[in-house]
Amino acid sequence: MTFKDFDLHPEVAKGIRIAGFKEPSPIQKEAIPIILEGRDLVGQAHTGTGKTAAFGLPILDRIARGEIERALVITPTRELATQVSDELYHLGRFAGIRTLAVYGGVGYGRQIALIHRGVQIVVATPGRLKDLYRKGKIDVFNPEIVVLDEADEMLDMGFLDDVREIFEFIPQNRQTLLFSATMPDPIKELADTLLYEPEFISVVGSETTKNIDIEQLYYVINENQRDEAIVRLLETEEYDKVLVFCRMKREVDRLAEYLQELGFNAAGLHGDIEQIDRDAIVKSYRRGETRILIATDVAARGLDIKNVTHVINYHIPFDPQSYVHRIGRTGRAGKHGRAITLVSTEEFRELQRIRKEVGANMQIATLQMEGGEVDNETIRLLHERLDETAIHPQIDRVLQGFTDMDQVTFVKKALSFIMECENFEGRGTHRIGYNEEELEAMLEEYQREQKQSPSGKRRKRRR
């Protein structure tokens, strides 16, 4: 099947050709005919499966043919609003279709003026859109098609009440489309409330969840090796763009600054960054000017960046679905991707739970750190540790056992022993990550402890 089979308006078809689209993706094959017929639709698909074109192309076609005049797309984040608006503009520009991204953090004036001038497609975040409707600023905008994009993300961000209020301002005789990666009960209830006899389609099958185009690796490390591990990965992996996930905003800032100081082309992204700076960071990353983006889950929501070759989980995500969303940023459009997760020994069992729930084919790996130099920070820390160390009262007795060794050799060997035991080797001088045999031994030890503990015995009796 090709896009010609949809018999879209010639100017829209030209936009498809210029964009380089060849064959429709599964979500596009199923969704486009239903939307062209004017029916309501619930579509389940992950980000990166071609959702924007799935709803965008039939909307553009119907506007180009004069069947409808206006459409509204509601997205959870400003970044996604800008991204969707840009894609719809490029697909519809030969048909003269104008799009506008509407979101908070910038002035109302220009957005209101462009809507009043007759822009055909508005892509908006819930908060700003609700304010504009409430204040009567965009009463002239009455869309015939409304799209709820990334509905489950809107649920997670607490926007469902805003969405319901927005629909009070929108005409009842509309076509409504809802797209979501997951279908929790609140999203199903929302669909029952807002949509009329919708068609249900889903392209979230076993292949999608298992991410067959993504090689998944994990490194079990000591907690104090995270920075060292990510630096080594960035030094050794061949990448185009890397997306690094952290749990907290302050961790994003700290890691971005640390990597920048080491000379890496990196930037951080989280919700506390000013909108104008956020836009600049995303634009730089999209163009490839910034090659490493460090972000929180919330900040990365809706980001659909081409050529992300690597996703690195600096911290393990909180739940299995977050893992699927994170690694789904790479391995898109038939390209191979690599997802790497750093986990501490304490987090290893949590990773196994995620691995089991999502059916992920994850391989354990280690980093060989041979031939590197001890850096200045390592030397400083070693000096600091030695300064703080009190002399052991039995040290003279211990030294008597080393009379066959000259002082210089003894000091060198003693310091080397400390560096090895305390993980002071520095970047590039040792192995990072436990291997499979070591992990197996750790698991066996943990299981033995559980059986021997009183709580473990109680659990066993209850079974």
C-alpha cells in the first residue's frame, strides 16, 4: 500500500512526496480511511509510530477540499504543540493551509490575532486554550474536527478537567479523535463522554512493546560509578543523537553541567527552564547542533526527534510503562536504536520486574576501562581521603610484616590497593559493571538472606 491509495488532495499529496513519505505506517493505514469518512476514532499507538500524519493528512485533505474550515489539536506539552504544528504546516503548505501553535509562557496577543485572521489548524496545550476560551478571546474559532493527542500524558499531567471544560466551548456537531499510548480507565471514560460511536484501532502489539528495532543493554554498577559510566559510554559509543533520562530536575542540571565541563556537546531540559530557552534547546537538538540532551520524563513528553540513535537511562525509570516510553525515542522508522540502562546493585531486582512486565530482551554488559589516565579529580579525592584518615594504632606492627619491600614500592602498592578497593581508579582504568556470574552470586546470596530472615520465613509459611 502507498499514500496514493488514499486518493488525497493533489496539494496534500505533494506535501507527502516532499516530506519523503513512502508507505503508510500501521496506524496511518487504519486511521486515515476512518477519519476521511468523518467518523470518531480512538487510536492506541505509541509516540513515533506516525500518529501526527495519521490524523493530520485526512484533516489537511478535508480542509483542502473545502469539506471543513478549521481543526483543533490538543497536546499535553508546549514542545509537542510546536512539533505537531510544524509537521502539519510542512505537509499542508502547498495547499495554503496555515497552522498555529498556542501555548503558555508567551504573550496572548499574537496568538489571538492569528486565530482571528483565519488560521485553519490550531495546535494547543490545555491550559492556554482553556484561558482563551474562558475569556472569550477566540469565540470565532469553532473547529469541526478536534484531536486529543497523547491523552494518557494529559491524564498523568492532570489536564483532564481542563480538557472537559474546553469541550464545553466547542460545537457538538464535530468529529472527535483521541490518540493514546495506553488506555487506563479515565481515558476510556473520557472517550465515552466526548466521542460519538467511535471506531477503535490499536497498533500496540507485541512487536511494539518489545521494540524489535532497539538493542537493549543494562549495566549493573555501584552507585558512585554513574557519572564515570556515562562518560565512558559517550566516549565509546558511535551516536548521532543521545537522549539521557534522569529522575530529577537538579540531576539534569548537575549532569548537563558536568558533561559540558568535560567538553561534551550537551544540554539539559526540564520543566523549570524558561519557555524561550526550552524552545531553543529543543530546536538545537532537533537540528543536531546539540547531540546530547539530558531530560526528565515530563520534559521529554511528546518529543519526537529524528535520528536519536541512543537512549541512556541514567536512573532506572519508576515503572515499566515509563521504560517503554523512554526507549521508544530511538529505533524509529525502521532504523536501529540502542537503549542503555544504568542500575545500581540495589536497583537490579527492580529492573528484572520491568524486564518481565514489558517482555524486553535486555542483555547485561560491562565496560572495560583499560589504559586511561587517573584524572585530577581522582587525585584530589584521594588526597582528601588520606588527609582525613587517622593513623591506625596497630600500624607499626603491620609495617613489620613488610620489611622485604622498599618504602617507595610499599607506598605505591598500598595506594594502588586503596584506589582499587575504594573505586578511585579514575576514568578509563578499570571495569565498570558486574558481569553475569557476579550478579548470579549476588542474587543467590540475597535469596539465602531472604529465606533466613524472620520476614522471609513468615512469607514462606503463608504460601
